[in-house]
Amino acid sequence: MKAATVTQANEIFSKFCDRLSKVDLKHALLIPAGIGVSIALLGIAQEVHGQSQLIQEHGVNALEMYKASLAPVQDTAEFMGNAMQGKLTSFGGNAQGVGFTVITLGSLMSMVSVMSARGLSNIKSFMQKEGAALKNANLPAPVPAAPATMANKAAFANEDSDDDEEGGTSPGMKG
């Protein structure tokens, strides 16, 4: 039963790799980027809406206080990490950060997945060709190796000592 499960898993993975390898690389990059841009634009819209509502309800001074309360400018990695954790205090900052993360990491992971699947599919094709070539090569059947026993070891030791007694030299050695 275990071998059947492994065979089924191999078939499923093989089909997955074959289908994934056929994805156009441009689409693999552009689709996650498009989703990320949409999320980032949603975050920008949230920010604009929040700030305009703040002005309408509390005035310009409230907006200035809101902007002053925001965290100082962060580097890109810190910004995306805080956004993924939901730690940004601005109205739409978390959505913007998630959008930028999807644009960068989503596109990168998508591209790497497609390229890896292509590589695995190429390896599979190569192994299938080589296997078929070996089947058709009419190679002689392999000779089973003799088990390593003390008698075999002693016979090899005697052959080596016989060469030394006869004054023979090993190939490649000149005496």
C-alpha cells in the first residue's frame, strides 16, 4: 500500500510540475503584481478617505496631529514586515504594505515556482529519454558480484603476493 501511495504522489507531483511549467513567465510575474497594485491602491484609497473624513469632522489641526503621530519613515523591509503584522497606525498603511509585499514577493515566488517546475520537467524528460535509450541499447545482463568472504580476500592477497615474488610490478610503476 505504501508503494502505491508513493506512486500516486509522484504522478500528482509530475502532473503539477508539467502544468505549472506551461505557464507563461510574463503572466507569472504580472498577475501577482496586478493583485498587489490593486491592494496597494485600496490602501491609498483608505488613507485618502480617512484623512478627508478627519478633516471634515475635526478640522485641519486634527489632520496635522494625525500626520505627526505616524511612525517615522521606515526602510522598505521594515515597512512591509510591519504591514504584514498589521502594526502600522495609518488608515491605509497596512493595506499599502501588504500590496507592496505581494508585488515584490508574490511575483518573485511565482517566477521561481514556474522556473523550478520547468527545470523539474526538463529533468524528467531527460531521464525518460535516457531510460528508453538504455532499454533499447541491448546491454548485456549485469554479472552479480561475488560476496565478500574471507576466502575471496585471501585469494586476492595471494595474487598480490605472487606478483611480488615473481618480481612483477604493478601497471604504471617502473622498477
